[in-house]
Amino acid sequence: MARGRMNWLKLFSTAVFVFLYLPLLIVVVYSFNDSKLNAEWVGFTLKWYGVLFDDTEMLTAARNSLLIATFSAAVAALLGTLAGMAMSRLRLRLLPALVLAPVAMPDILLGVSLLILFIMLNISLGLVSVILAHITFCIGYVALSVQARMGSMDDSLIEAARDLGASPWQAFSRITLPLLAPGIIAGALMAFTLSIDDFVVTFFTAGVGSSTLPLQIYSMVKIAVTPEVNAISTLLMVVTLLLVTLASRFNKHALRGTI
Amino acid sequence: MLEIRGISKKFGDFEALKGVDLHIGAGEFFTLLGPSGCGKTTLLRMIAGFEAPDSGEILLEGKDMVGTPPEQRPVHTVFQNYALFPHMTVAQNIAFPLQMARVQADEIDARVQQALDNVHLPDKAGAYPAALSGGQRQRIAIARALVKRPRLLLLDEPLSALDAKMREQMQIELINLQKEVGITFIYVTHDQGEALALSHRIAVMNQGKIAQLDQPAQLYNHPNSRFVADFIGQCNLLEATVTDSDRHHADLELHHIGPVRVSLAPAVTVTKGQRCLLTLRPEKIRIARNLHALVDETHFCGKIHDTLYLGDVTVYKVELAQGILLEALLANSGNHASERFAVGDSVEVAWNSSAGHLIAEP
Ligand SMILES: Nc1ncnc2c1ncn2[C@@H]1O[C@H](COP(=O)(O)OP(=O)(O)O)[C@@H](O)[C@H]1O
Ligand SMILES: [Mg+2]
């Protein structure tokens, strides 16, 4: 009885994983295919990756993506940490909703409203506008991660630090910050990943010369799904997986209190 | 060294402390004892500086502490859950207060080692708190709180998370440690046994007020109220009316039981006709099938209502009159079969006139 149920569970979860990862697998496989068409397997090659590194537009897009992700993640880490601490300390009803709304809101809404805002404020569309836009939806992830960490932190630790002679600032820098660090890092990694992968919000807020990798891929796909697209998609996938794994490791350690 | 004058504190509408006065001497092991919720932690947090009183003064060696932040008070706390910093090693935890005080690095090392030796954990310097047992964490928390030599050490139910064996051992260590370092301890507990074992003086608290402040033996033998008598140890409380009294003795009529004579503690005065409570500790009552009443003893007859075998002693509840039970203890020291009674047996109980203590109830 229980065994039978276990087998069904295995079967279902395998099916789900196949459904989730088969399309990605196909992209990866064809990125190594020695043919211009995504039709049949001809032979193994790395030449599409070579093409990628000769494509100046692609390289510019990659540089933009990294720049945007780094800046957005860094600023979101700072603001998100403050928001997360405020959310767990002040217990204001509205604050979590305000911080998390951009996370839950449809990207297209966020994109359109930011576009309108930038136009109203006369902010020219470019790297800066994209970074500002990405920060808005990244803050929530850092805030959530930091809030969870705050929740598992014992308030008496701060009191103990004060009791033993630490000023409020010393208690923050010596106790609170190190204990929150895994949460902040995990949140920042998540933010970096989301920024690198974002298409919709970037689409609305980017201008000439601030194209990112997802935008670049989209513009290429409009013509044809070339093996070069497969190659850059594979690279993007690897980076994303790496960062997500790293983030979850930080969170796990954070929860066990071993960092 | 510490003087607390008229401290009151409200949380919303709830009065947590209602005018507390205390005077604690240098080098004293002082305990705040009371049931959960009576305001012990609130008072301790005020001394530490985490809570401000609504009114009243806290004078430490003559200086008013109210308004001084915790880090500037020469007072350290051992928290109930230890509050060791999880991301620091034991040595780093103990070094923390010294670093905050900008002590030289090489002096810090020496003092940390000394502190570890004092709590008998010399080789745990590199361990993280997560790798320590409850008793070890307790010792490290105490070492950390003592390393800077505070004028006053506050301990909030520090042993409550330990098992019974460990607790007893830690009690002995605490007594010895306090003697060694000579620092004033203010100890909070709801465990009356712990308070009696550790303290020089105890303040029994009830609902935000101090019910009685005395030395342990005084508190145990001469409780001043029904609450204190009940809270500290097992106690028989018999209602009575005074029929006659002089400076040293009172003759009472125990309601439904009969007349009895008690000697009066110096602080107690009663007048004829006054209603009062006679407190009698179970271990001070003699119980046998046939008692030969001694001089100065009163004896009554009763029936065994319940027996409770506790290993070292057996508790007998003796019904003296309809619905009036008296608890008596008998040590199970020998194999005297004649000393064992069964439910329903007729027995006699007796106590010395100085065994009981009188509480004048208004
Ligand atoms: N910050 C606070 N806000 C509201 N009520 C509190 C607060 N701190 C303590 N109390 C209340 O004050 C009373 C006394 O608390 P406490 O001093 O912790 O008691 P004890 O340590 O004797 O168990 C309790 O009823 C508690 O609920
Ligand atoms: Mg308490």
C-alpha cells in the first residue's frame, strides 16, 4: 500500500521534472549541434560559442546585463536589508504589502508604470532607468530573505551585546549584521539572478544601447532560433542555476546557524 | 550598594510593578522569588537598563541609574536562554565585553583563559556555542558576564533550562563562584527550593509588590502572610481565633479542632478575639498511633485520609475534623513497620508550641 503510493509519487515527480527540464535540455543539446538548423543531430561542435564571443552586439548586451545585475543587486541588498529589518521590527501592517507588491505584481504592469514614471520625470531610458526598475522588484526578495533571518534571531542577543558594553551601533555591526549576512547574501544572489533573467520590465525601460541579454536573444529569435541563441541561452541557464544553488545553500546554512 | 525606591511600571493598563523598595548590600547573594508574571524580570530589566520605570529611583552606589543606557551601567546579565552569540567561538564570546571596553589584546587573552578556568571549561575556547551542552552554555554565559568584573551580576532564571541533577550541581557552583568573586548577585527564580538554597536574602514578590523580604530560614519559619507560607515549601494553614495572649504566647481556638497554645515570634502581636492563621510545617508534626505528649506539646486525634510514598519520606494527610486535613511527614529511615499507617487508621498528631507560627490576618 505505502510502497505503491511511493512508486506513484516517484512517477509523478519524474514526469514533472521531465516536463520542466526537457525544453531546456533540448536548447542545451542543440547549442552543441554542428548544424544551422534545430532539426537533426549532425555532430558535436563548440563553434556556436565561438561565434558568440565574436558578436560585439552580444558582448555589449552581456556587459550591460552584468552591470545592471550587479548594481541592482547591490542597491537592493542595502535597501532590502533595511526593509526586512523594519518589517520584522516595526510590525507595520502595510509595510510588507508595500515591499512585496512589486514581487507579486505582473511584470507588464510594473514595466508600463515605470515607463510612465520615467517619462514623467524626464529620466532618459538607458542603463540608469533599467537599474532603477530592477531595484524595485529586487528589494522584495532581499527583504523577504532578511525578514526570515530576523525572525529566527533571538532579540536577547542584541540586549546581551548592549548589556556587555556595546553601543547600539556596535551591537548592530558586531551581532545583527553578521547574523543577517547569510540572509542578505542569499537575497542579493536571488536579486542578481532575477535581474540577469528579466525580460518584460527591461523591455519597457531600456533605451538605445542598453539592451540586455534577454532583449538581445528576443531580437534574434524574431528572425530565427539560431544555434547561437541556443548557446547564449545555455550560458545564461548555467549562470542562473549556479547562483540559485549558491543562494539556497546560504539560506540553508543560515537557518542552521552554522555561518 | 543598590537601592531601589518606589519603582512602579505599567504596561498599558496592567501594573507590572507597584512601588517596589529594595536595599541590597555589597557582596550579597540576593534573590527575587515569586510566581510567574509577578514582575521579577521587569524589575531585573530595569536594573540592567532595558526598561525605564514610570516612577521611582534606582541608585547604584549612590548614583541614579535611570536614563543611563545599559552599556554604561556596571551591571551584567546572565539571560535565561544564555544569549551566547552563535557566530562567535566561546573565547570570542567571553572576549566581547573586554573588546567593548578597549582592553589590550594580550590582556584579553589572559583574562579569557582565566574566566574559562573559573568555570572549569579551560579547553572549550575554540568551540562554538551550538556544540556545547546546556550546562556548559550556562557556565560560558556566566563567565562572559563576569569577565569584566561588574559591580552587580543579574541572573534571570539561569538554571530553569537544565535537568534536575545538573541544576543541583550548578547551584553549588554558583554559591562557590559568588563567594570567590565577591560580586553582588541578584538572582531571579520562581523555584522556592533554589531560592532557599542559594540566597543570603530573599524578596518574595507577588503581583508587582514585595510580599516579604528576609533570610531563607526566617522566611521559611516565619512567613508573614498566607501567600508566603503557601508559596515557600509545604505548609498547613489552620484558621483560629485568639482566646488569650501575652507577649510570648497566645492561646488559640483552632476552628473545628480545639484549643492550642503557641509561642509568638517577636514581630507578631495579636489581641484577644482576633482571627488568625496558624502555619505548621509538615516535618514539625509528630505522628504515631499512641503519642506520649511531651511538655509544651498539643496533641489531637485523627484518621489517615491519604498517604503519599515519596521514597525518602511518606506524606500522611490526617483528617482532624470533618474536612480539615493536616499534612505530616515521616522519614522512611528505618524498617519500623509500626510507623506505617494505612488509610483509615486512627492516629495521634502532636506539635510543640514553638513549632507553629502565627500569621495575624486582618
Ligand atoms: N513589554 C511588555 N509589554 C506588556 N506586558 C509586559 C511586558 N513585559 C512584561 N509584561 C507583563 O508584566 C507582567 C510581569 O512580567 P515579568 O516581569 O516578565 O514577570 P516574571 O518574570 O515574574 O514572570 C506579566 O504579566 C507580563 O505579561
Ligand atoms: Mg521572568
